[in-house]
Amino acid sequence: MSPKREIAFTLNGVPTRASVSPELSALALIREVLGLTGTKLGCGEGECGACTILVDGRSVNSCLMFALDCEGRSLVTIEGLAADPLGARIEQAFVEAGAVQCGFCTPGMVVQAHNLLTAHPHPTREQIRRGIEGNLCRCTGYFKIVEAIERAAGAQE
Amino acid sequence: MQIIARETLIGKRIAKLDAPEKASGKTRYIHDLDLPGQLYGKILRSGRVHAKILRIDTSKAKALPGVHAVITAADVPWQRPIGVARDHLPLKTDRVRSPRDEIAAVAAQSEEIAQAALRLIEVEYEDLPVLTDPLDALAPDAPLIHPEPHGADGGTEHLKPGAPVAYSGRPDNLAMTFDYEQGDVARGEADSDLVVEDTFRLHYVTHCCMGVSGIIAEFDSSGNLTMYSNTQVPFLHKREFAEILGMDPARIRIIQPPIGGGFGSKLDIYPFEPICVFLARATGRPVKLVFSREEEFLASPTRQPVILKLRSGCRRDGTLTFRAVETIHDNGAYTSWGATTPFVMMQTVSSLYRVPHCSYHTKAVYTNNPYAGSFRGYGNLQATFAVESHMDRMADALGIDPLEFRLKNAQDPGEVTPQGMQFKTCGLKECLKSAAELGDYQAKRRAYAALQAEPGRFKRGVGLASMLHVGGGAKIYPSDGCGTILKMDDFGAVTLITGASEIGQGSETVLAQLVCEELGLPLSAVRVVNNDTEITPWDVGVHASRTTFIGGNSAIGAARKARAKILDAAAKQTGLPAQALDLRAGQIVEERSGNPLLSLAKLIRSLHFSDKAELVMTTHYYEPPSHHQDRQFKGDVSAAYAWASQVVEVEVDTETGAVRLLKVSGAHDVGRVLNRLGIEGQIEGGIVMGQGYALTEELIVEQGRIRNPAFRDYKLVTAPEIPEIAVRFVETLDGEGPQGAKGVGEAPAICIAAATANAIENATGVRILALPFTPEKVYRALREER
């Protein structure tokens, strides 16, 4: 085992310190070290988007990011989005639009939708589809996920 | 006083009860659960396609600090074979038959240590001749996959009667056969003006559940086993695990955490599950075993690959005369549910359309390839692909519009098919007409056909296909039932304890809705408990699109008993006859006027805190009025049948071979819409799963090895690729269905590939007989044709 290093960062608005080994991913830091299990491991290879988090406001596949690279950054996970008005609106829209089936991809989708709507508050349907193309869902066929994001965007007015 | 009108939740758009937890990341899947003192399990797989195991040395792995147990078959001489044919030992003894085969397993204090320990296990193999082409499997000189009885230590203990290990081996590679006949195919052929024959090739795809397979197993100090499992069939598993482990079933408890996708993949017991139990037993600690994504691709089941020869005939006027099917099912190295897909395939062959003479023959043959399980649609995608391709071929050969051709041969309500299926309700003709209208099928088909020979890189086409599937359960086991326990608390709230499992499809919401309908309660007054065999009553499991139908009827039965008890008590208190009363919005009301008479909660408390002191608690077991098939595969196996037609519109890039799905227009006989939001979600998701099967997904298997075990190379449909869709519900109000509903879970995925094949033909004039329609395959087909 490699020697651990202490890092400091902000997690969902809370200043946080953790001791991490160099090979640890940001996803493992969040799930295993800090115990927040809302962020999911779907593939571990950056292909499915289930592990999407916000790092300094931008969406990232946390399975591909080293925990050490979280030093000094601000991380927001699905657990932190509920406190954010846009995050809460998106979650509500996912519930109401029927965008959730097995739910395993949902946290990553919600975080990605937040990223999309922050950059493009009034996206077209095409932009929404492009915006979530890195997030796989096996249950819904994406229709109601797209609708939920449209609904959340509409609710911003 | 406020008048309370009767309100209904049926057909409304109801958000799933579990959605808020899931959308906020609070739901705890198996991957998110950890038990105190838990160890981590890992499995060593052979990596060899076919080989003898000469030697296994685990001593270095056992010596690694943090390793609590390393086990091989020698450590569990009492292990018993699993799977549909009981031909599969969890830990292999003397021979491996595919690269995913389990050789040894480790339990360690961390995943990293378990992984490191696997690398320290030494195994010596002697490679054996490999069999990977199912067409070669029955040749006299083919390598045999299960030549010897296999079991404990390669010894003879298992040959004694009643001994734990039971697989006797086979002198050939024949895993299973299915032979069905109706009428006289030779006579049908003699009666035909047109006969067509093709061989269709259906490929490997896999479920790709977003949550990978996993289990936690734990023994208590009295030897009782608890498994946290993603199974779709907890009660069948309880019994089967007892058999495999040599345990009393009463000592096995299965708890199902929320599941990250099922789609049929969790209908069988797979080696990792008993292996995890072996590790828990060996260490006396809870053991958690979760796959990596790569392992999920390599070692979870696939959809059944099929080579299907179809011969079909009809008369000049378009009347079908006969259909004859022969298939080779590549069974892979072991037998799971994939081998049994002929049960469903022959229904489509014999009964989707009226056809007097029919034969269906399957040989499922052992190879060293991956093995298939059950997968949403259960053989029906494969059978429908062939049958509906031929419907278009025959219509075109006769010069009849394919819609008219199908309508001429379509089933009607009241039909009893030669296979014994009774179509009490049947919306096929309405589905055909509705889908054709929604997709503007007839006009577009003529227009696109006329453009085939015109210059131009992009060609469009429309294709139509229909499907028949069980919609009222499927009587495969001794019982196809589901139990419900319903209890009401002192405040008028309901706990619905059901055997029916939720796998993301929305069953708990629809069951709660059906209960609310009987008891006049808002959804917020119902809690559903559905995931613990120690608490819930028996259910056969989530399969065959049965949960809403069977679980729904069971929940309604329990709710009606509670309603009767409440209204009887209310009648005594109000002096009105029970028939004059109704339950609405948590109140007892006068049925005709809607005048509230007393609150439900108060009534229940008055029952509870009275001299007679009783609670409102009811139970109900629902068994559908369906029948087992006889040995000739005849019988009315489902209490209702679901129908659908879909029109697919595609654009083919004739320079690259790329096919784009533009629009899917579907009409579904669902009996009745219960939760509109939920049923739309099932249909939309099914359509896109069908799209992946038709166009993008393929598990590439070369010489027994899976070449693309990652999402990078196994192409799931992503959001930008989804088509426009239009769906119409045909509500035939089935007399046996809960509020008239039928099952819908599998239906939407079934026709897409067949309809896409027909659409590509309409666009290009080229018929492709093998899936998936990748750019390369389409490109080659277009070039060969010209």
C-alpha cells in the first residue's frame, strides 16, 4: 500500500479533510472513505455516468478522477444538490415526470442535468439529449428523463 | 357537510412511490450496504475455453495477510449442481468449460487484498479441444462438453442414489430438445400456393443492468442463513438454495435491497451466489461479493442466440397454410433459462396468427460459449423477428398490402388456438390498425418503395410487426400465485405486505393504487413491504410480465376483504345496509349521496378498542385460472394474452450502412391502463431496449471468448439516438385482469427488430436475416445485392 496523504476540500459546502492513498479515485473517496453512497459505481471506466459529481461547478466522472486531485476543490454530490434550488427542482421533476425506474443511473443523471441547466438554462430538446449522452440508462429509454429536464428548465421561469 | 364524490386513481399519472428516494440518492442498493464485520469475496475464473484442471495450489493466497479463506471445489465436496438442468457446479472440479468458469474464491478484509490473493492462486490446466460452433455440436467427432458425471472431487460419491451431486453427464452435446406439432405440415405445404424459407441468425446481447450483480451472505450463530440478494424470484430461490446447500429451507431468509435493473437476468441462481455462501460459512463472517462491470459482461447471462430455419406457406388469397421451424439454440457450457425459450417461441410460431399446420423443433446444444438466461421477451424477440420477416416476404410475393395480409390472418377474441391458448380478449386487429394509422404506414410504405430505385444516398422505409405474449402470468411452476397480507393501523393507514417484488418496474406503486381504489384512500396512506421472505407471503417471482396482473389481483382480493369488514362494522354503527355505504377519502360515506357519515380511522379505532377488540387485517392468495401445458406443449398457460403492433420508420445511409431509427408508432393491448406514467415508462424503455437489440448491441464471442466486455465496445443506445415515439393504448378490459389490466413488461421490446428488418427492406429492397443491423452488416448486404 502506498503512503497516504492528507487533502482538504469542500464537500457539499462543508470543509472536509481526508487521508487518501494515491491510487484512490474520487468516487471511492466519496463512497468508501466518506460514506456518501448516492454517487454510484456503474462501470469504473468513465463510460456510464452513474458516478457523475460536480467539481468546481463542472460535471465529472468521479471514477476517473484521483482523490488526490480533489485538493482545494469544491465537490458537490447528489446528497448536496437537494439543498440547491435548481437541484431540488430537478429531483422533483424526475419524480413527477416518471424519469426514475430502477433508479441506479438517476443520481448521475440528476447531477448531469444540473450541470446542463446551469450552463444552458433554456436548452432545446436536442441540447438536452446531447447533454446527457454520457449517462447510460437501461430502463427508461431516456424519454422521461429528457422530459424531466425540460420540466425543470420550465420551472425556472 | 361536504359531499365526497367518488374519485379514481385508475388511468392517472402516478409518480412512483420509490422515486423521491432514488432521485435524491438515498436509496441503498446492494452495492451501498455493508454489514459490521463484513469480508469481501472475489472469484478466480479459468480464462480457459475448455481445459482439464490438473492442479490448484492456494497456499500462497492463504498466506497473504488479511485473507480469511480461500476455497476450491475440494473444500466444498458437498456442493450440488445449479441451473435449469442441474448441470453446473458452482466451483469446478476437474474440468472448465468456458473462460468464466469459477475455479476458486477468496474472502478477505478488503477488496484489494482479495484481488491480490486471486493472483497468488496457481492453477495448472491441460487444454482440451474447443467447441464453439453450435452447428458442429452434434457431429460424431465433436468434443464433448459434459462427458462424465461431475461432482464431488471427481470421485464417485455423487453416483450413489440420493447423493448430493447429481449430474450424470451426457454422451452427446444435446442439452435440451423441444418438439411441437399441430395439424399436418406436409398437408399444409401441399395446400400452399407460395412457400418461403429462410434461416435467421440471432445474436448474443446481454442485460447491462446499471447496477452490477452482487450478494451479501451471513450466517447467524444458530446456522440460519440470510442473503441480501438481487434475485427476482426470492421464494423459488429459498427452496433451490436449500437444495444446493443441503439446508432446511426454513433456515434461509432472502432480503432484496432495491435492485439496479433486472430484465430477467436475476431469474436463475448463478455460481457467485452459492460461492458467497460457501465463503460466509467458511469464515463465519458476513461476506459481500459484487461484480466489476467487466465481470458482469463476462459472467452474467445473455439473451439466447438462435439459428432459426423457418418455412412458411400461404394460399394465393393470403390465407396462411403452415409454418415449420427448426432451431439450434447455442446452450453454451451450462443450461440456464435461455434453453427453455422455445416455450415462448412456439407460441408466436403457432398462435400470433391463425395457422392450421405447424411444427416447431429446437435442439439446444452444449458448446464452450457463454450461456443464456432469461431476458425480457424470453425468446419472443427471436421468434417474432423470423415470423414477421416472413409475413412481409409473403405479402410482397403475393402483391398484398402487408397490413391487409396480417389483418386477414390475425386472431380474434374467442379464438382457441391449436396450442390451446384461449384469447378471451384480443386487440390484435385494433393494434394493427392503430399502429398503421399512427405511423401512416400504408401510404409511406408505397411512397418509400417507389423511391428505392431512385438515386440518393439516404433511403427511408417503414416496417410493421406484431407480437403476442403472455399477459396474465404463465403457469410454469406448480403455482403461479401471489400472496398478500394487508393490515390497517389505528389511523386508517394501510401496510400492504406483498410477495410481488419491485425491480424498478413500478409494481409497488400500482399495487398501492389498486388497494386505494378499494379502500377509498389517498396513495400517501399506503406503505408497501415487499422484500423479505421472512415477512412477505409466497410469490413465484418477477417474470412473464406477471406482477401487475397476479400481484394486483392478490392485493385487490385482500383489500376487498378489508373493505367488507369495514363496511359491515360501519353498517352496524350507522344503521344503514353495507351496500348503501362506500369508502371515500378516508371516510365512510353514504354511497348514493356522498354524505360523509364517519371517519375510517375512527371506525377502525372503535373496532379495536371495543369489547370484541379486533383489528382490520386480511390475507389473500390469488392463483390465476390458467393451466399447465401437457407434454405436447398444449394448454392455456396464461390467464390473459397481451398484443401489440409497432410501425418503425428508418433512414438508411446507403453509403455507410448506418440505420437511424426515426419513429416508432406502437399500439398496445394492455387490457386497461392503471398508472399511465408507469406504463408509458415501460413501453418507452422496452422500445429502446428493442432498438439496441436491432441496431447497436452485440456481445462479440470469438472462439468462446467475449471480446467486448465494456460499455466502450458494447454499444448501448444513448439519449441522442432515441426515436420519436407515438403510443396508443388499446383497452380491451380483460375480465380476469386487475381492473381489466394485462401484463405489459416485456411486450414493447419484442417487435422492434422485426419491424426494423421490414423497414430496411422497404427502404432498400434488401432483406437482412441476421441481427444486429450494424453499419457494416447493412453496407455489405447492400453491396451484395447490387
